Amino acid sequence: MSDATILLVTLAIYLLGMIVIGIACYKTTNTMSDYVLGGRRLNSWTTALSAQASDTSGWIVMGLPGAAYATGMHAIWLAVGLAIGAYCNWQFIARRLRVYTEAAKDSITIPEFLENRFHDNSHILRIISALIILVFFTVYVASGLVASGKLFEFMFGIDYQIAVLIGAFVVITYTFLGGYLAVSYTDVVQALIILVALIVVPIVIVSQVGGIGAIWNKMGNINPDLLDATKTVGYNFEDGVFWETSTEGLGIIGIISLFAWGLGYLGQPHILVRYMGMRSAREVPEARFVAIVWNNITQWGALFVGFAAIVFFTEPLADPENAYINMVGILFNPWVAGFMLAAVLAAMMSTVDSQLLVASSALVEDFYRVLFRKEASEKELVWLGRVGVLVISLIALALSYSGGSVLSIVGYAWAGFGAALGPAMLLSLYWKRTTRTGVLWGMIVGAVTVFVWKNYIGLGLYEIIPGFVLSLLTIYVVSILKKEPDQSIQDEFDEVIAKTKSY
């Protein structure tokens, strides 16, 4: 059996396993609550691993190693910012959101929660937040499909567009069939695959190049600034630029921009719904511990893959984001390599499935049910949710055909959610004086600022920062200028806070 055939067989076994899970969960998915939230019955370990797997996407095995390969220690700021953001999300958002979404008429989506939180009978909050989710998730899903396309194109030499279709087919199939439970259970499997891969691959590659000390020495010989996290090192294969120091250092703006990725966690719907689907708020501490341990191991593993790749390859890579894929193909026999390369698919699928599900729920639960069919049956909504998965997937497929950097595409969608929904969620959970109008304008300002800053201003500052700050200020100022929320809203807020403290 040829090496290519072995790799294909290994990946086929993995992909079929994901589909089998989707089929198994199909029979347990009978209501819209089952389809988009799993009936709120997931335990702490499943919630933790599912949340982190859905968080990472293709950037954990492609984007982050690629950044470390191209820029050296500069990439550490990004990892540290994300680690802090993940911890703060679990510490300050998870428990309160789990309690509040149940108290607010048992809300099963983020847009529905915002509507019920502010007793918004006009449905405007729900519609605008759902629209934001649909727009940015379609872009985000495209990034995952790009990652899968790069993997299959590299491994089997097949056309990129066909490669994207293969990865998309599997993730669409099990998400279509099994909904939230299928997504969560497959995410657990995928999280474990990613964890093993980002422990084993860095250990093997570090030993191959002579240890950590040898990596630092060889990186220093290439360019000492690769070892300096405050320096900016450029890499552009097409222009023949390989690890050349920029005339300007990283600077405070660059450091803040990389740290600011952590802000994005507050507004990521595919992560937030994992907290909502937990069996009980009492399980948050254990889930938080599992999630943070997993998060730190995988991020540092990904960084060391990139660092070691700098000294492992004798010739610069045309695409730094293929550093992990290239190394696995060289270091391991085909059977083991197939498992390690499945981690790329696992990272992609564990995020894409969650995003498809949340976007589909926004389309069906927050648009169709609210605007067109308030009395729609549960069976009708579940099947429309499945159709929504297909529709959103087709749009994302069209976007993914243009290719691009996985990390860059993720960064844009991440900023969009972080700026538009992050301040809204934070103040909705922590400030009783927050008003419906304040949240509405805050979401709009955050989303528009990200788009404008990214495409027309830039200034070297990550667009999530101006978007988040302006959104936060808008919510505060508009809320102060408007009259206080109704007493019933304030009483409900106080009850949630009291109940949260009891856990």
C-alpha cells in the first residue's frame, strides 16, 4: 500500500467516525432546543473540550505555527493574549450566562437572550444581533474550509476547490444530522486528537533538531531578532524576504494589537453557547480548569512547532501555514502521519460545525420564527435549521475558493464578533443600568467600526480595539442618556446575580 493510500485510509476512518456520531445523535434531536443547545445536558468535561475545540479552528495547527515560523517570538504575544482572554471568559462570563439565559425565558440563542434580557417586544435587538452572527460566521466558516483545502491539496495534490468540497461535505453531514449533540461529541474527539498531536509533534521535532537549546541557537544564527518578542521580523516568500528585521520594533501598538485578540472571546457565539448548554452552572469551575489546561498545552505546542520549523527546514517554506503539515509528512510513517494530519481537519471541523449551527439557529430561530412563523412546529424548525446549515455552507464555500491566510480571515471575523457582541454581552451580564437602545447602537457601532477600520484606516492597530472601545462607550453613553430599564428588568437582573452567587 502506497504512502498516499495509507494517509487516505487513515483520514477516511476519521471522517467516517465523525459521520457515525452525527447519525447516532440524529435520533435524539427532536426539538429546536435539542438541535441548537442539546437540551442543556452536557457535563463539564464535554462542555470544556467542546468549547475549546470550537474556539481553536484551523489557526491552532496552521495559523499559529505559521505565525511563529514567520515571526519568531513575536507570535508569543498572540498566544498570551488568547490564553488570558479564554481564562477571563470562563471566569467572568460562563457561570452568569448559563444562569441568565435560563432565567430569561430559557433562551436558546444569543439573539434570543438579548431580546429576553431587555424585554424587547420590537425584536430589533434579536434581528440585528442575528444579522451580525450570519455575516461574520459566514466569513469565519470560510476560514475553516480554506484550512481543509490546504491540507488535502498538499497531501494528495488534488485541486484546491475539490479539496475544500471534501472537508465541507463531512462537517456539513454530521452537523446537518445531529445538531448540537453531534457537534459537541465530535468536538470532544477532535479536541483529544488536537491535544495529542500538539504534544507529540513538538516533542518529536524538538528532539530531531537537538533540543530546545539548539532551536534557540539556530534561530539566533538566522537572525537574533527572532528571539526578541519586541522586534518585528518580516517574511514574504514571493518577495524573497526571509526573517528580515523591520526598521521599526514591535512597539506598544503592535503588542496591544496582539494582546487584544483576547477581547474577542467575550463576543464569540459558538463559544458562548457552550456555556449555555452546560448541565448546571455548578460545573463551571471544573470545566474551566479542563479548558484552560487544554488551551495552554495546545497553544504552546503550536508555537514550538513553528519555532522548530525555522531550523528544521533547509529551505524557506512558500506558505508558513503549512509548517505543521510539512513536518508531519517528513517525521512520521504514513499511519501515524494520517492521525497527526487528522488534527488539522479536527481543528477546522470543530469550529466550522459550531459556527454553522449557531448561524443556522440565528437564521431559523431569530429570523424565520420571529418574523414569519411564530407558531412553527418543532419538527419544522429542526428541518429548517438543517436547511440553514446547507445554505450558509454554500455561501462560505464560495468565499473559501479565493483562498488566503487562515489567520487573517479568522482575525477579521474574530474582531467582528468581539467588537459587536463582546461589550453587549459584558454589560448585559454585569451592569443593571444597561438599556436596550444602548446595546442596539453599541452592536451597530462595533460592527461598522471593524469594517471601516479594517478596510480604510488600519494604522497598524487591530480593528477589534477601536471597535470594542467605541461599542463599549456607545452602550454606556446611550444607556445613561435614556431612562432606566423597567423595574421588572432590574428585578430579574438582581435575581440572576443572587442565584449566580449561590453556586
